[in-house]
Amino acid sequence: MTAAPLLEVRELSVTYRRRKAIVTAVDDVSFEASAGETVGLVGESGSGKSTVARAVLGLAPVRSGSVRFSGQDITRLDFAERRRSYRHIQLVFQDPYSSLNPSRTIGQALAEPLEARGERDGSDIRNRVHGMLDRVSVPADTADRYPGELSGGQRQRIAIARALMLSPQLVVLDEPLSALDLSVQAQILNLLRELQAASGLTYIFISHDLEVIRYFCDRVIVMYQGRVVETGPAERVSGQPAHPYTYALHQASPVPNPRMQRERHAAARTKPRPGHAEPRTGGGECAFAPRCPHAERRCWTERPALQPVLGKGEAACHRYPQWQAEAAVAWSGSRPVEEAMQSVAHAVGGPGAGEACGLDR
């Protein structure tokens, strides 16, 4: 018998009032996370991924839908109930420089969650603080230092330690690497994996970098303008994207080869096909259509639903998998069209998938 998911988000919508207008930040988002799993939320700035995290934590106004944790509906808890839930759900913020109070020592910062839960035994609190510092590979004497004395990587380790002080089941990581150097990012990712293996933690990992998602996450939800456009195993979504927006995110990822980097930038600047740019119809269209080089008339008049794709997962695209063949042709240069389309067929589904891409074999 399959265990119930630890976190279930169903048809979640979040709106904000901006002057006289109502802005939809999250639109009908659904996903789940099982115990011990890492689920990635990926998308560019403004895609709604951080708003989803805030809704899970009760920090964003939910217009409709539900959030269930361990089988309990936590969508609209009152203040006292919400405070109790924070023992099981914790957040690691994006910026390690602003998330720690500069006037409090590291020991005081780590003791604060325990004291807020009613712990009063000073000796026990000190022991637990030193034990947590050891878990995140920080020297015990750091407890007497201030955040301004630490590097960015050390501060993020402290932020992670603070989130784990109450032994939560779910940790939301809101772009925890974006303010760190590459070498430090690798150290933090390895630390998070070690902590997860030791404690069975469930992570919601928010990022704009598909390569990091591919390395760290089990499954990924790709968001664009508040909507889910693709879901699936991280390896498949990163390596064989089924939605043009996911492909664009992949092309935006830096690579060490300068020539390939230039080609990726050129592909990212590709404009929508002429003759298909039509006025918006009030939310009934594909949100990515104005930027999509593969959009057709239907994309401007009908919102695509999530549909199963080869290699597991779903994608909300009217032109899947035909757009993949077109993208392969654009990259093929002098290669024959048939060869380029065959390469896409094999990438998507292996031998026999050519017919799915419109090939006559």
C-alpha cells in the first residue's frame, strides 16, 4: 500500500490587490511531496514559485484550493494553530546576510526557536545548539560569534541549522544558493543531502537553475506566470524538456563551452513566429505564447491542459511533441531535416517514437 503524501497542494490560487486591480500570482497549482523526497519548483523571477512556498507556510492569501500536511488541511489555520504547525514546517531564506539578526549571537539565534516553544533549561539548550552546529559542520565556538563575523557559506549553514532546531518534517528552501559562490553552493547542497539522509527530511527546493534542480531534486514542477507548465522526474525534465519554456530555461543555463554558450543565447533570443501574435483573450491563452517561437493560433485562444508526456510527467503545450522537431531543425544547421527530427524522436522516446513527432518512418 502506497503511503499518503506528506504535503498535498490542490488547485491552489493566490491573488493580491494592486491598487484597483486584482493580480493572480498563483493560478490552479497542484503537486505533492512524499516523506524523504525533494521536489523542485523552478521558474524565472515572477513565476510564482516563492508565492507557492509562502502559501504553504500560511504567509500568502489563498483565494482557492487547499494545502494539506500529514493529512490535515492547513490552508486557513488561525494564529495559534499556524504557530504549532511551524514545528513541522520550516523555511530557509534566500539571503543568508539578511536572514540573521546582526545584534544576536549565533547561539542566541539557534536557541530562539527552542525558547519560543517553551524550553527553559539553559544547559539543555546549549547542548542542543552545539549539537546542531556539529551537524552542519560549524565549530562549536561559533555560538559566541555574530553573523557579521561569518562568511556567506557559514551564515547559510547557520540558517539551515536554525530551521532544523525543532526537528521539522518539511523544509522549504527558497533559492538558498543564489547569494553564494559556486564552490560554496556545492558544499551547501552536499550538506542538505547529508541532513536529509540522516533525518528523512522532505524538501521543497525553489530555484531558477535547472542544472541545480537536476542534480539535487527527485521531481520538478516548472512554473511560468503562476501556472504549472511541466512536471516530471528531474532528470527527464532537465535533459528532455517537453515544454518550450523549460527548454528556454535550459538554454539560459551557463555552460563552460563559449561556442555552445553563444548558440544558447542566440536560441534564447528567438522570436515568436510571425503571423501568430494576437491580442490576449483575458487568460484563456497559453501564458508563454507571446514568447514562444513555436506558437500557433490555437495557443492564443485556448489554455493548454497538462497532458502526459513520454518519459513520465506532464506538460501544458498544444504543440508537444511537434515543437521539439522544430527546435531540432533550428539547431541542426546543415543537417537534413529528417536527421534532426529523428534525433528528437530518439531523445523523446527512443526508437519508434518518430511517429509521435510527425515522422513517416
